[in-house]
Amino acid sequence: MANGQWFPQDWPERIRGLADGTLTPVVPKRAATVMLLKDADRGPAVHMLRRRASMAFAGGAYAYPGGGVDPRDDEHHVRWAGPTRAWWAQRLGVDEASAQAIVCAAVRETYEEAGVLLAGPSPDSVVGDTTGEDWEADRAAVAAREFSFAEFLDRRGLVLRSDLLGAWTRWITPEFESRRYDTWFFVAALPHGQRTRNASTEADRTVWIRPGDAAASYDKGELTMMPPTIATLRQLAPCATAADALAAAPGRDLTPVLATARLKDGEIVLSWPGHDEFTKHIPTDGPTSRPTSSPTDLPTGGASA
């Protein structure tokens, strides 16, 4: 294939159903994902995980830690540092309760899947190490939804550090997809003293890699990714440091990116506004799926030290 874009096999059939009115779009669920950065030689590296090949959605694709919003985090008022909930509500384009839940989801998923916690005992501190058995027991309980992330913060007496996050972009899964998410992408820097690990049951590999290197491997067809992942990697590539990315975040446009599909000259034309590289032309009388190549490991030297 020309690149590593992940293409679900049932898209053409579902697009045709949307076009002829036989498919009713699924309401997207709120979600958050975090591009965790650390400074390295020749620029910052981003933490990525590879989804297990057995996963029904984007199996084998490289992505960032992320997942759905827990509705319980709308309701519980957490200890909070950084911009106010009102500021986040305006930035994210939602109400204050939803803003808290989305930010909580970003911090929770980073903890669940990478073992990194953007919270501390005071508004100007961050926990130094989360690798102990007691921390792991709490992390596993949060991942299993035995209690909400807001409740976890209370149990630990921790303050959520919203000032360590920057809202970067927002993508909504196309209307013809069977699993849809309204996802806010955030950037954050790895806190001093903490380290990442593969704590996710959905990933079989994690890696630190420079955004430009990851994008180059995608272009060669060596890494499989979904459009939002490669798009954000290209956006991060010019940043010289993790701090530069965080400084750029407040000025980023959060207008949702939503793919559109239309019928034209016997083809289904699939496009993402502002991202011409993802445009696809699918014959209406062609096969209902396109085989995807098996993702490979990162090339030697691709991972950052």
C-alpha cells in the first residue's frame, strides 16, 4: 500500500447505506486521548502504543493512550488546578460538567494505559512515582471501572493538574462508522520522575518515537494508523520541544474534523475537511472491502532514547 492508513473493511458498504438512507448514524460517545511528549535528541518524542491485532477496531494500528469519558466524572466535583472548569468549557465547546469529565478522561486514560499520572498532592506538584503495588491496585480498579477517576483522586487526596494539558484538536468518527467517538486530543509533557509502561490490555507494544520519524514510517507503509493519528503527528513534527507543543495548544482550532462521503460519477468520494491526503475514491460497484496489510514493528532506530 502507498501508506499505512487503516481502512475498515466494511466502510464502502456502510457508506453506500448512509447515501441511500438505509443506515442510521450512531450517536458518537465522548472520548479523550493524550499525546504524551518528552524531550529527546533532535526534538520531542511522543509515546505511542500498538493496538493488539485481535482488536475489533483498528487492530494493529499505532495510536495514543485514550478512551471514553466516564459519565460519573461529570457529577463528582474534583480538586482542580490550572484553568477553571469554565475556561475549559469554553475551550472544549461544552458545558462545565462535561469539560471536567473530558479532562478527567484524558488524565485517567494516560494513567490507565501508560502509568503516568497528571495529578499531585497540591496544586503545584505531581506525584513522583506510580509503580508501587498499592498504586497498581488502584490503577487496575480504575481501569475496571470499580470506582470513577474522580473517586480515585479523592481516595488519594490528589489534585488534578489541568494546567499540564493542552487541547490540540478534535475529531469525530464518520457517520457511517458502527463505533463512533467525539474525541478531544490533548498534549502533555511527561512529568519529572515518572516513566511510561505498557499498562494497557489493548496494546501489545509501546514506544517513544519522534513525530517526524513516525510519519515517515507511515508514509512508507511500515506503520498502520488512523487519519487523526497521522494528522496530529504531522502537526507535532515542527515543535522543537515538548514545551513548544504545550505553548502552541491554546491557539489551536478545535473545530471538529468530520469525514464526509458523497456519490460522484459512479464513485463514493470520502474526504476529511482540511486533510486532503485522506481523500478516497471507492467505486460503487467495486468490492466492499480493501485488504489492509499487516502492520510491522517500528524500524530499527525509529524509537527515541
